[in-house]
Amino acid sequence: MTAEGGPYGLITDASLVVSGDRIAWVGRTADLPARYRSVPEEYLGGRLVTPALIDCHTHLVFGGNRAREFESRLGGATYEEIARQGGGIASTVKATRDARDDELITSALTRVDALRSDGVAVIEIKSGYGLTIEDEIRMLRIARWLEELRPVKVVTTWLAAHAVPPEYAGRADAYIDEVAIPGLRRAHEEGLVDAVDGFCESIAFSPEQVERLFRVARSLGLPVKLHAEQLSDRKGALLAARYKGLSADHLEYLAPEDAAALAKAGTVAVLLPGAFYTIKETRLPPLAALREQGVAMAVATDCNPGSSPISSLLTVMNMACTLFSLTPEEALAGVTRNAARALGLSDDYGVIAPGKRAELAVWNVCHPSELSYWIGGSPLFKSILHR
């Protein structure tokens, strides 16, 4: 069992007590308090138990796919070139706007179910493929509806500042003022927003434009996070740190000296090796600097139709180890404890400890390192959830 303390927080020959939807006690079976020895018990056969996994960065509500762009990249086109030619996010925006609600729900559920089969119980879902006020709000409504259809917790993020839609070509400032900001206010009034995100890149929005959105988020009491330093160093991570962002995500082009600002702000570095792999990036995030500064590192699928068409968090854990040189222990922390922190959910999720939600994954493995070792298939025995 992986709880708190020690390598992996591993406790051998362990027991835990659940009361309602919370963990009441955890420790060695030999130390089980007498008051719990007569309660009904379930024997798990000596299997590994971890906190249920958390995918803290996804875009899994979308229409269509971008397989043709995948072919183009294999032919040598870069992600940025495809985007500037009208592909990329813009092509998914058209497909998403054209799709009916039931089509978006049905396709999203296939990805939700794939994540659930990997022991995932919490999924962050961003908007960002509607790029009108109505379509962005529709995406968040659909994301929340998925929570009613499956036993998962969905965290919704306003990502209207994802790309400039064709109707606002060359008018990014107007888009922020006329869509991203008023849409955020309306979505917040409707109770659909848990956090606010933006894409800070030369093909998307400048730090100054994103900051205008962040100021509104702060006025509404909403936390922020940011797609930062994926394709270039725009100092988006420093912007996220200034606003004490929950996370800065991607970070391949993060300057090593900027890791200190993330550490000081308590901002989590969310690593997305699926996107690194898919777009054939060669520059690695500055792992040594992040470790040296004590920056918490989370790992997520970035599930999306263009740069990371991946719906297996276990596969991404393996990628984080093989591509980014995380240790299996860091990878497991990245999809539990640190992923919870990246979503502002540390009070309830991410570790097995008294008072936390009893959201657990039970695995047919002998050691936690196996969760990052196996590629393909899932060793999940069962999930224990309280919904």
C-alpha cells in the first residue's frame, strides 16, 4: 500500500479503515487499533493499493480527429507550421462547433472509460475548442455532464484563451476582450468554472494578453494555470508564478533559472510527455533545475486530438520515465499527490491518509515501480470509489 512517508510511502502487510467516504486509519495490520478489529473487512489478496490516479491536464471533449495532421508531421511538417496553415487547434474548433452534444458526449466517454481502466478517478477537462462564448460554455457543461454518467470527479477549466479563431484573425486583443473575458464571467456565474488557463505562445497569446484574463480570474476568486514554454520561452511560467498559479504545464523551454519562481510560488510543474513524443520535440524540460529547486512535478496525458492523442495515464507514466528520466516513484507521485496539488485538491485526494477521500486503486502488481514499467494493458484489479 502506498500511503505517506518512506520510499513510495510503501507499507507492507497493511490495513486501512474506511468510514463513509473517508479514510479513518491506515497502517500495518499488526498495529490495527482494537476498535476496528470487529468491523466488516475485505481482503485484497496482498495486492498493491494506491490512491486513485488523477489526470490533471486533458482536453478530452472535442469533435473529429487530426490523423491527417499526424501524417503531415511524419512528412516533416512541424506543429507550428500546421497551426499557421489553418490546421491544428483551428481544425478541431470547426469539428467541435459542428458536432452535436450527444456526439461530443459519446466520444468523450470513450476516453473517460479508457482513463478509468487505468485507475483514474479525477479528470481535469478544459474548454478551448469552441472559441465563442456559447461554444466554450457548452464544452464545460458537457464536461460536467460526464461526471453524471461515470463515477469520476471532473474538474473544469476555462481555456478560451487557447487559440485565436478565424473570425478574430489578427485581432487577438479583441478576442480576449469580447470572448475570453466576458465568457469567463458568464461561465463563472453559471458555476461551471473551477480554474482558468491560457496558451501563452507565439501561435496563441502573449503574456500581456493572458495577464488581462488572469486579473479577471483573480477578481472572481478563481485559481489560474498556464500552458507555458511548450514551443518557446515566453516567460509564461513567471506569469503563472506571479499569480501563484496552481500549475505551469509543458515547460520544455523553461529557463532553468526560472524554476526558482515556480518553487517560491508553490506552482506545480505539470509534465506532458505525450505531447513531447507526438510532436517530436527534442528539448527536454529542465528536470535538474526543477528538482534542485524542489518544484513539485505532476504528470498528465494532455489528452487531445492533435498533439497528444493519448488516453492512458499509465502509458504516460512510462513516457515520463523513459523520455524525461523521472524515477518511477516521481511518476507515481506525479499522478497522485502532485496531480492533486495541481488541481487544488490536496485536502481530499492524492495520498492514503486519515481524513482523505477513500478513492483507491487496487493493482495486480508486486511493487509500485511496475505501474511505470508495463507498456500496454492495465494491471488494475479494481477501483474503490465513493460517489
